[in-house]
Amino acid sequence: MNINAIQADITRLKVDAVVNAANTSLLGGGGVDGAIHRAAGPELLTACKELGGCATGEAKLTDGFELPARYVIHTVGPVWKGGEQGEEALLASCYRQSLALAATVNADTVAFPSISTGVYRFPIQQAAAIAVSTVKTVLKKYPSVESVTFCCFSADELAVYNACLNQLTD
Ligand code: AR6
């Protein structure tokens, strides 16, 4: 099982599937969502319009169009409201559902951004711990998925993910 973290722009990664931290409309936005739409080109928005939105904690699939990645898995993280509104379970569900979808299309290599930790204000330490432990557990169910990369935008974010990965060695 190969789980790693890097600092990179997720729109440049040559993986089978990149995950997008979208909103329930799936019609684009700022942050990583805006970057993915810009890099994938206008066909991505056309494809997203046909999906009819996505509930928080769920995931939907499109092609990657002009991205190096073959697929985009759009998932909607929870907005942080203090932690008493099921945010942790919803964030774990994003990672679980995204990997389940990756397995159904035989995506061997998958990259995640740090879902919900930007505009949605989920505390990074907590989010990274949930991301790493959920992926680690869920990957056992999907042996076809060979590698998962946490694609961090900043060096600070990368340090947090690496600390979580180091704590969770078997
Ligand atoms: N590659 C990798 N990570 C990135 C990139 C990139 N190109 N750009 C930003 N990040 P955010 P959220 C990081 O706000 O909190 C959008 O408007 C960023 O540093 O993109 O889930 C959607 O439409 C942060 O660590 O997503 C929704 O409305 C992480 O990606 C809302 O934001 C996530 O930050 C979703 O908010």
C-alpha cells in the first residue's frame, strides 16, 4: 500500500484520478476547484452540469478533459461549523466515497487535495488525521488502487500530512 504526501499543484499530476474539493452545485468555484476547472477546460463544466449536483460527503465522476489525469472525482467536503455538526464523519465519507469511485473505474493512482481545509475552514490537523486514517483503512478494501497521494499546496500543509503519515505506520 503506497500512501504519500507531496507539495504540488494537483492540476499538474499525471495520475489516473484527481479529486476535486467541490461544492454541492458542482458548477465550479475558487481554490482547488477553480484551478481544476481552468486546467481541464470548459468541457469539464459541461460534464458537471449533467451530474445534478452532489451532496456533502458524496462523490461523482467526470473525465479529466485537458488535465493530465484521466478522471476527476468531485467530492463535497463539509463546511466547518465548530465540529458538532457531523463534520468529521462527512469528511471521512468524502475520502471513502472517492476511493470507492476510483476503484469502480480501475483508477490505480489517485491524488487528493486537502478537502475542506481552505474556504470551508476545517482545522488542518484534524482534517489531515481523518484523511490519512480513512484512506489507510479504506485502501485495504480496494487492492486495485495502487497509490494515493495527498497533494498539498503549501509546505505547512505538507508538514502536517507527513506527521500524520509517520504516526500511522503499521
Ligand atoms: N492544488 C492542490 N491544492 C490546492 C490547489 C491546487 N491547485 N489550490 C488550492 N489548493 P479549497 P475547500 C488547496 O478552498 O476548503 C471552492 O470554492 C488549498 O490550499 O480549494 O474544500 C469550492 O467550489 C487548501 O489546502 O477547498 C467550494 O465552494 C485545499 O486545496 C469550496 O471552495 C482546499 O481548499 C470548498 O472549500
